[in-house]
Amino acid sequence: MKSISPAWKKYKMDLTRRLLLSGLSGAALAALPYNRRAWGNRKNTSVFICGINCSGLEDTPPGIPTEEMLHYYAAQGIRHIRLPGLWEHFQPQLGGELDADYCHIYRSVIEQCRALKINVICDPCHNYGHYRSQGQDLRLGDGNLTADLFADFWKKFIHVFGDMPNISGLDLMGEPTNLPGPSIAEQSHIWQDAAQAAITAIRQAGDKRPVWVEGYGSSSAAAWPTNNPMLHLLHDPLQRLVFSAHCYLDRDNSGTHYYWDEEVAAGDMVSGSALTADVGIKRITPFVEWLRDHGLNGNIGECGVGRQDRPDGQDDTGWLVALEKTIRFCYNNSLPFYYWGTGKDFGPSYPYGLEIDNGKTAPQWAILKKYL
């Protein structure tokens, strides 16, 4: 495998964003049309949404997607992008005004996407339920990072960005996890209270777009019903909530392993069974059943796979077969799908990435293009 960029090395050292994604502990306006539901085993009879994540703006310092990158995605057929940002970059002082410079950067990317006919899902709080303040890690529910402060941010975000027509959805918080409380149920309740406060603030600000709600426990699809026992009780007067789960196809659902043969040998640590090309189907099924049981809309907001079966291997097919099976399952269940990832932070050698690497097109595009 080619060398990994310094930013990717840093990413590997900080896996907070996926600590609970594995499920080992116990999103067309980028969503289903409003009168549709994600039912298990039902053929797709509407336009299927297949998009990508474009990361970098959530980094410190922000990695700004280039015009060349965005043109490349559009040329591949991409019409839907989820765009992460960082709460601290937008609002350096909790309860304060939004930072004009960072808002200008974020807005410029959205405007470039509009020129390319790309819809954007805004994910401005790619924070995992946390906020860094003066060297301290504040967490929703700790008495300092309150639901009211979260609602305040979203009211101000809508004031600044609500006029942009190609924003097709609002993702409240990226992968909330590791919140205070002695049990998953109590931690999940903290996230539910914060999400409800933000939904109310968004609607009171007059925005009518779909609101994505990620699940507690890093939004794991496999562990969704366990980690989010009451999240279906969230109220939106417009009934445009979209529950957004994440699913990776490696051994522990973390998105940090790169060679398919090694994953097969390690086995599926989530289910305790063999790891096969059906792994994505198995992990997403509990989420689909939860949506069906409660009559709700949903999507897969993040899913990624590696490029190789083995180091320096050729004729690699393992990851790609698993990816196609996963997207086909989402297609059949009218479940929009967003691939992770692209952007400035990982570099072209990132194994799950979609950038051109030494003149070579990432093999994952061969599968994604079938659904664009």
C-alpha cells in the first residue's frame, strides 16, 4: 500500500469518532421523499439517492475542498454531497456570533456545488456530541454544553445559511457518542433532548428542509435499536426528520482496516460470525427494521470500504462485491446512501478514499457509478 498522508496518520490516532460505531457495546432532498418509508425487502420505485461525503472543513486548520476536487466529483456523476464542518470553527465562543471568515469558506464550497448542480447536506457539527473550549472537552449533558446552546447554534446557522437553495438537508450532529451517564439509555436521552431542542430551533427559525438525526453510539446501524430506544419519539411539526445511520464493512465496523482477506480471516466481530460479502446487509438490517417498526424515514449517511484484497494484490474484488451488495440492499429498501469519503484531510492514498492516486481512479467508483 502507498504511504499514508500525515493527516490520515493523525486521524488513525484519534478514533473517538468511531468508538461505538462497531455496535459491540450495549437521508429526494438527500432523504426519502416525504411520503415514502424505508420498508424491508421492497423494490425501489423512486429516484435513488447515492452521494458522497466531502471532508476536510472539520479539521484544524480546515482543509478546504478545492474547485478541482468538486469538478471531479461532478464529472463522475455526483449530485449529492454531505459536507462536514466543526462547531468550534463556526462558533468559537459558545452562545456567541458565528465566525464570518469560516462561514464565508463554508458558504463558498456550497456555492461552488450549486454551480455544479450538486445538492449539499450541511453537517456543521461533526463533533460527536462534544465541543473543545479552552483546552477542555465539553460534552452534551455535562452541565456546560447544554441543549439550549446547541439550539442557539442552529438558530444562528439557519440565519446565515438558510437562503442557500442547494442546501437539501441539515445534519444535526455527527456521530454523538461518549456522553455522560451510567447507561446507554441515559446517554441516549441526553442526545435526544439536545436533538429535540435543535429541531425546535430550526423550525422556529422558519427552515422547512429535512433534518437528519444521527443515532447515539456513533450512529451505528447495527446497534441502532439498542443505542436509541426512544429516539423515534422526536417531534418535528413538519414531519421531515430523516434518521441517519452509519455502517462500515470491516471486521469491527470502524472503517480502519484496509485488506479484505485480513477482514475475512479476522471474522465479523460485531456479530461473532464469519465475515462475508453480506456484512453490510447484516449490519444495516436492524436499522431498516427499526425504521419500518416506527414508520420513519432514514438513510445511510456514511459507509466506506478499502481498495485491496491484500497488500500489493491484483484482481481485487472482495471489498467491491461487499460494497455493491450493501448499496443494492439500500436501493431495494429506498434507503439513500452516502459513501465515505473524499476531501482534503486524508489525501489520495487514503484506502477508503475516492481521489485520483498516482493517476489511478479509485476502484470504488466502478460500483458507485452504477447508482448515481
